[in-house]
Amino acid sequence: MAPKAKSPSGTPLKTTPLSAPLPRKASADILSKSSLAVDDEPLPSGSTTPKVRKLAYPLPTHISPTTINNTESLLRFIILALICGAAIGSRLFAVIRFESVIHEFDPWFNYRASKVLVNKGFYEFWNWFDPTAWYPLGRTVGTTLYPGLMVTAGLIWHFLRLINMPVDIRNVCVMLAPGFAGLTAWTTYLFTTEMSTPSAGLLAAAFIGIAPGYISRSVAGSYDNEAIAIFLLMGAFYSWIKAMKTGSALWGMVTALFYGWMVAAWGGYVFITNMIPLHAFVLILMGRFNNRLYTAYSSWYVIGTISSMQVPFVEFLPIRTSEHMAALGVFGLLQLIAFVEIVRRLVPGKQFQLLLRAFVVLVFVVSFAALVVLTFSGWIAPFAGRFYSLWDTGYAKVHMPIIASVSEHQPTAWPSFFFDLEMLIFFFPAGVFWCFKELRDEQIFIIIYATLSAYFAGVMVRLMLVITPVVCVAAAIAFSKLLEAYIDPVIPESEEELEEATAHQPMSKAKAKKIAAAQQNKSEFNFTGILGGKGEKGVFGLDTRFAVVSVLSLFLFLFVYHCTWVTSSAYSSPSVVLASRNPDGSQNIIDDFREAYYWIRQNTEKDSVVMSWWDYGYQIAGMADRPTLVDNNTWNNTHIATVGKAMSSNEDAAYPILRKHDVDYVLVIFGGLLGYSGDDINKFLWMVRIAQGEWPDEVQEHNYFTQRGEYAVDERATPTMKNSLMYKMSYYRFHELFGGHPAQDRVRGQQIPSTGIQLDTLDEAFTSENWIVRIYKVKKEDPIGRELKAVSSFEGGKKLKKSASSSNAALASGAGGGRKSRPNM
Amino acid sequence: MWSALALTTLLPLAIAINVPQTYINTAIARTIELGGLTTQITTQYNIKPLDNSPGEYHLALAGENDVEPAWWEVSLGGKKLEGRLLDESPPTVAVQLGKTKKDEVITLSLTQVLAHTSTPLPAEIEQRDPQYLVWNTNSTYVDSWYPTDVERVKIRAPHPSILSYSSVPETYTRDNTITKSGGTLTLGPFHSLPPTLGTTKIAEQKAFSVHYETKDPVIGIRNLQRSAEVSHWGANLNIQDYIELVNEGPKLKGHFSRLAHQQSKFHASVPAQILTGFTMKLPPTAHSPYYYDYIGNVSTSHFRQGSTPATVQKNKKVRTSPRIVEGNLELKPRYPILGGWNYSFTVGYDIPLGDVLKTDSEKNRKVLAVPFLTGLKDVVVDNAELKVILPEGASDVQVYTPFAVDTIEHSIHKTYLDTTGRYAITLKKAQLTENHAQNVYVTYHYPLSAQLQKPLTIASLVGSLFLLGMGLRRVNYSIEKK
């Protein structure tokens, strides 16, 4: 109605579509203003003393509250929609730069499983036994995976088909993570609104929308469990807060449904399983037990546990493992307390109460003891190994080299906190501080969440993901408090002025007090007051406000800039496709992985078994469609160790292993030509360590180091190293590429000896354009029963004496001294 | 008289027709271009009628045990001539030569393309070996139902190195039987050759083979599935090919060595058998091409857009004379394709609909021209399928093919936001060559109401959703009474 009214809120809105940072800033501005407008609204109408309020800048009067309300909700909606858009948009770097492709390793398996679900139906997927994985063991996929992700993608796919939108399942999978990131922004908004104001909610939504800590797991194409898990986490937490606040069984059930979905989707559900009981427990300890808490918790626990048990991979874990016992214990405790409360209400008498309290403590102690006994007697499984590694960071390296070998399981380095969260990490403690200050039930939740996740994020890089939402929420609370303080136009009056006002106006002191109290309530954080000191008007002047607000806006701009840069440079590489720059600046795409995988797919027998290190198992299954020995579902340590042993031992020892496992092709990743550092030689020590774990007599790590303890691949390399299958396959004929010049390994920066490598039991079958993928075919046994070493030396033109038996053929070839002599026999 | 003769001589022949000997070939000149998978044969017949009304001329397309040509065309004085294919063996076409007088010489020319007549020999070679093919035919002489005065057959190999060739009987030759100069073999001339087919005085055919080197990879396409989707709203024709490519040359002996390949690339001497890339010619106005395979986009491709006088005039920066330039799509497979290796992929592009769709305003029908395939030189497509998807609501569909196809199926195809589905026609044919890259014409009736069907359906659906939402918002779900 009034054009003036539009101006403070209207102008930032117009600028919102211009760039990403603006909506956030705008949201802060608008909301603090509009919320303030709402606060102020009763004043002009309610009190008859508008003169008392001193404003730093004029506010439009004569706007009806409904207009303000409507504008506010419309703006909120638009801003939230824009934030969702930004959250989706910032995750599309990979799609735009490369293509709509599934990233990395695990997503390839999820994608393959989704295809099974979509093409063969739900029951086939549920009962899927995959004979091509873990050859020759096979894998019962249906009961060893979290099906939530695939089922979600499958449902979306079916829905789209239903409305005649036959989108390819690959595109559904690729776009799933960005889509759910948009939803996460929305749930975070709801969650934060419960904690604080809607303006904080919008800020939190904007933060989580673009925070790199979350983007790292949810760019388009990273079709992994985490893609939907954070949405479910926030959804569960929001509905839990809602349930706890309202005491509604319906919200409790919604929490349970989110929880059930989360259990089906991600192993990290244990975090919710312990977070909610802990919250309830702390509330009880603080003496804040009430019926709302009881209803909310009970409905969540019962429905949630039953729904979680529907997942085949989880089944009876909720009642049989230690990780789930806290939830059960708190459930029992709540029942007891509720019982006691009822009794207390009915039976007066202090002694009886005391008795009851004693009873509660007794039952608690007894049940805890029972739990311990059950755990030790084996009825309840103790904590899983991965769980221990959360408490003892050195545990995995000693007991589970496979887990330790994954880079994302390493402890977090300090810079990565700043890298992933930028300024939020500084605002985070401030937000937690504000939660302490208010300390309502829901804010306790934030405090617990912050404490727990801060620990976990410090232990494992991967768990940065868990801390990101709470950091965003807490930082948004702090940020919006700051902005509110400095945008609020009301200037708190100093005592002198008040006195002056009372002197001038024959007003009752009560009223003046009331006003003062109202203003104190309004500016409930005394930042301004403290900073400015009494009577220092300058602090409330426009210049101060402008300075602070513009610094904060600068922070926001920098944050957006940082997030975009991190996303673009660090988190948007599909790792299946590599990109480099040509000398002229144009993009050069290195597509060796797919080249080799597609070659396998098109030009080898359908049932030929490919052996590779487990990292590439899912990719081979997904892209090359061939059986693999081991893959990223590292469930069988011995099998992985077998592959490690084959890779790390010499040909004589490796060949029987290869033949016993029907291996037709061996695939190695070699980055030496291009400088691709994630290659197998760099992972080799882990193979050795894992193999050593199973066969300490046959494989020893120290044999692969030089005497000075160096990991060398050049002349200094130990004979064990040089004779290992991995070394031979990586550098086979590598020096010939340099045409007489010294062969340089660009990853390790070492010179490869130019003595040729002879492979007796393998044939080079394919090498990709940049030599990243090298595939070798395993020779069959010689048809006339000779040893393969003898065969190759025979074909190399070296005469064997008739008397030379196959056992000393090795000597013959070594001593032959031809152009293909073996190095350092 | 001839028929009586044929009746009396009861020869145990598969030939059941009697060709009246009303013509004589005064001269036949045949040129055989050897290639990889295809062999192109051009034959000039100089024909002299022996009668004033000699009737149809019977033109044999192949010998008795020979491969039928995958494609053939008869022309008379440069004009294409329609022939009637007789239901006989060997395949014969009856050609109407129009009004002819006795002893007037007519020149008839026949172009044939044979598929899969050359086979690699040796069948397995190593990576850097040259590749040789052997071409086999059962007919040394040109097959004809009529006697021939003079006949000459030229065989051109793609490369001068011819390892061996078989001999020719000296029955009809006078001085020289085979002359070799460079990569060309000339057989004959043969004189006074009796008909090789028919019941009288049959000249005995003899098999002939040439063992020659070829410097191009021998590429075959096992399967080609083309889908052409018409969009009137987008004014676009999308063409998408799924191609299963095979290197049909000699198989690779042993294994592929990247080192050797890179060395030969460095010395610019990539062995002939290796296919590293090829070019597809696209229509001049084709745009937005894409190239992917089962596991994603293949980044190694280049596209040079074609132009027509119209597009050149639009952006006047180009000073060259306006002419039609075809678009070039250079495709490079993910890996070099060696002998016996497969590679399957998908290629697609868009054409503005205005270039391929005309409206027949008299009958109020749309006429759509869809190319059956994109011709690749010397490539044989074993099985091709063309699926033309018409817009939703198209009716009264008729198909005109430039050559006989094996099957035509009509079906309904449902895709984005369809309600009743789109009309789809599927054409299938085996054994296609570059010469089959011709347009298939589809005519259909497409009224305005059909064009409005989709937006109206979607608008009403969305509108009803909003109405439903409005209604539901006004319902009170609370169990408690207020």
C-alpha cells in the first residue's frame, strides 16, 4: 500500500536474483527488519507514547499488520526458494564441466544396485545375490546394503514414469544429491526456526545450502548414502524438537519415520539413535521431565525401532548391540519416571517419594548391570571395531589396516575445518553460547549435538559431514543476533533522557519503567549498551550500524566466494574423469579409466574375472560389467589380503593364486607417466600391510623399503620390490617409451632403471592412452606342461639344454643375459 | 521358336525362366572397385536388339552361386531406370528399354554394391602387420542372358600391392588374358562369349580371386538403430543412432601394445588395420551433436557445422560464395579399434524441422523426409532399424521408402508428458551400404487440435492440482470439535 513501506524490504528483494550472495544478505536484512516491525507493531497502537521511542532511522508507520505479515511470509518463501535454487545450482559444477556422470567409487555400486531395482523389480533387488562380486564367493547384496538410497531413487524414477517423464535412472541418481540438498536447506530452516527466529532459520538454510562441508558429499553425481542422509538427519531432528515441544504423538511418529528412513539409508543413523536418548537423558537430569517428553520419546522409540528392524541389514541389531542400548535404557528410564510421577501424584507423603526415588535408582543400576552381564555373556554384541576407532584413533591402524587405509577415515587436520566451514567455524561457538544463554529444551539439543559432533569431526575427516549442520545452525543464530542488534532502529534510552522525558511529561513512573523494561527486553543482548557505554549515542548512530552491518555483509560475501571456490576447485571432480589444461588454456579431458573399462566391457569374454585392488571393484563391476575378486564393500579381509599378496609377491608365488581364483585379467592403475598420484604404487604399502596381516611369514613390509628406510622404485629399490607383481606390471616396458632417455616416474620423481622387466606369467593386454590403466592377461598353463618361465625364455630365443629341467629354467633365463634379462636376480 | 527349344531341351537347371534371345551385347565393360567390406561394380552394356519389338531386357544382377548385390541401380543414358525384379535365381531384373529399333545400339549401365565379398587373409595378424584381403567371385565373366561380342573386366584394388590372383581360361581370349598395371587387373578382352545364363550355349563360369592389400580399416556395423523424433513445438527433428561397430579386418594376434601404437603414431605410420577415428557427414543445418556410449560422454569428438546459402546470408561475416557445406562430425572412439574389436556408441544431432518437413497444403498433410542412415564409406550395416516417432496426435500415416525394406511396423511410443502416446513407425532392413543413405518419406495429418493437446492437458492438470490444494486447505482435519 505505502510505497515507502516497500522500500526497505523491496529493494533487496529486487537484487536477489542478481548473484548468489545477495539473497543471504537480503534475508538477514529483511528479516531482522520485518521481525522488528512486528515487534514494534503493538507499540504505536498499544501505547500512547510514540514519542518515547527514539529511532535511528525512520520507519514507515501506517502499514497494517496483515500487510506486514503477508509480505513477510511471501518474502520468506521466495528467499527459501532461492536458497534451495542456490543449493542445487552450486552442486552442478561437475555436470556442467564434465557431464552427468556417477562419481568416484561407491556411487557406482549404488547406481548399479539402483539399476537392478529399477529393471528387475523390488523383490529381485531385495533378494539379489551377486555372483560377480567377491568372486568366487559372491555377495548377498540385498542383506548387506542400506537400501534407502536406491529405494528413494527408484521411487522418484517410478513417479516420474507415472507422470510420463521417462527420465533415465542415471540422471535420477546424478541429480538426487543436489535435489536433497535443496530439501536439507528447507529442513534446516525449519529446525533453526524452532531454535531461534525465522531470520536465523533463513541464514542457516543459506549456510547449509552452500557450506563445502556438506557439498563435499552431495555434488551432482556423488550418489552415495550421505546424499540423502543429511536431509533425513535434519528432518528427524526437526520433528523430534517439534514432538518434544508439542508432546504430540504424531510428531513423534514423524520422527520415527524419518529415523526409519535414515536407518535404511545410512550407517550413520547410530548418531540419531544416541543423540535423541542423550537429549532426553540430559533433560531428565536437569529435572525437566514432563509428559510431552514422555510421549515424544516413547512414540519415537517404539515406532522407530520397529521400523528400523525392517531393514535386512539391521534386523535385530537395535536390541542386540551396544550402540543401541542407550536408546533402550532411556526408554526404560522414562517409563519408570513416568510411573513414579503418577504414583507421586496419587500418593502424598515424602517418605514414599524417597522410597520411589530409591527404587528408580535401584532399577537403573540393576538394568545397567544386566546390560553389562548380557554384553559379556555375548547376548549383546560389544561395540563394533569401527566404533572403537572413534574413541581410539590409533586403534584402526593396528587392528584394521583396511579401515585405516581409507583416506577419509584419517583424523581431521585443522585447516580442513576452515576449508569446509570458513567463517562459520568462528561463529559456531558464539551460537552455542547463545544457546546456553537461553537454554530452553531445544537449545540443549543444539549444545549436545555441537559437543558430540565436534568430537567426531575431529576424529574422522568423513564425519565433518555430521558437524556441518549444527555449525550452520549455531552460526546462523549468532549471526542473526548480531545483525538484529545492529539493524534494530530503536535506540535504548539512557537514564538522563528518561528522566528528561519524565520531567517533561507528567507521566506515571510505572509507565516509564514499563517502557524501559520493554526496551530492555527488546535489546536483550546488551552488546550495544556495553560497547557504547552509557549515554554514548555514537554507537547507536547510523555510522556505527553501517560499519558493523557492512563488515558482516562482507563476511557473508567472502563466505559465498569461498564456498563457491572450494566447491568448484576441490569437490567437483568426478575422479572417473580427470581434467587438465592444455598449453593454450583449453580443457583437456583425461578419460583413461572409462577407456579401459569400456574396452574390457566390449572386448573380453563376459565371464572373465578381473583382479584389481579393491578400490576399483565397484567401478569395474559398474562400467566394465565383469566379475571382480574384491571391491569397495570390504567385508572379507582375507580375500583382500589374498589380492594384496598376489600383488606384492613375485610371479612364482602370485601365479598359483591367480590361477586358483580363475583370474583372467589383472588391472593396475599407474600414474607415473602423467603424474596421477592416486595410483597403485602409492597404495602398494597398504596392500603389503594387509597381506602381512594374514601371512606375516610370506609378506613383510620392511622388505619393500630400502636399507635406509626409503620407499624407492628406482635403482635403489629392493629385489622384493622389483620382483613384486605390482612393480612389474606398473613399469613393464615403461622405459621404452622414453626412447633411450632416462625414464622418469612423474609421481615419485624417480628414475626407473632401464633394464627391461620380463613378465613370464602375464601378457600385456591393454594400456590406456595415458598409461593410467594397464591390463594384463593371465597366461594359461603351457599346453605341454612346461613352466611359463621356461616358455618365455624359449620364445625369447634362448636355447635350453635338453637336460635343463623346468626347475632351473629360471636360472637359464636369468643367466641368459639376452636383451631381456631379469633385473637383480 | 525359342520357347519350343527350351521345352525340348530338358536341362536339369535351376533356371526356370526362358529368356527370349532378342538381344545381343555388342560390348560389356565392367569395373570392379575392391574395397574393404563392399565391392562396387559398374558395368556398361552396349545392347543391340535383334528384333523390332524385342520386349524387356533381362539383366542378371549376380551369377548362379554369387552373393546378391546389397544395392543396385540401372540407368539408361544417365537416367535411372525402374526395373522389375524377377522372382528367380539368379536374381534378374527385367528392364523396359522403351521403343527400340533393330540394330540400334543402346548403352545401359548397371551399378552394384556387393557386401562381405572380401575376407581377411591371413585371418590373424600382429599389430604392425599389413592387412590383406582376398576377394572371391564365382563369375569371371559378366553374367548375362545374352551372347556378348566383346567383354572386358577391370579389377581395381585400393593399393598397388596385389599378392596374387587366379588365372583365366583362354577359351575366349585372343592375345592376352590378364594385364596387371599398378593396382589394376584387366581381364580379357573376351570375344564372342555365349550367354553365361539360360539354357543355350552356356559359357562355363570360373571362380576368380584377388589377394590384395588395403590401407583402410575394414569396418562393419552389426547393428544400427536410428530413431528420428519429430517435435512441432520445438521445430526440431532429433536423430539418434545407436551403432555397434566391429573391426572386420584380420583379427589381432596376441595383444595390443600401447607402446607400439604410440610409436607408430609418433612416426605417423599407424597400421592400416587400426581404426582411430572416422567422420560422419551430417546434413548442412544439423546442429547440437552428441556422442556417448554406455558409460557416458565420449569427449574426443569435433564438430564442424555445415552451412547453406540461407545460413551464410544470415551472418554476413562469411565472404565465401554461398554454397551448401555438409556438417562434419569427427568421432574418435574411446580406444583404437583393432582387428576383431567391438565398439558400440550413440550419436545424435538435431535438424531444424523446416528443412525436412513440408506441408502439402492441398491435402493438408505434412511430408517428412528422414534419412535412413548416415552413409559411411565402405561400411556395411548388417541390420538397420529406423524408428520414426511422429508428434502426438498425428494420424493417417503413410510411409514411402526409397527401396524395399524387410518389415514396417506401426506402434505407439510414449514419452515425455504424453497422454495418448505418439505414433511410431519402425522400418527394418538387413545389409545396407553407403548407397542406402536415402530419405524415407512419411506423410501424416496433424491438425491444430493435436498441436494444442499437450499444453492444454498439462495446463488443466496443473490447474486442477491448484484447485485441489485450494480445496484441501479449506478443510478442517482436526478431530477435536471447535
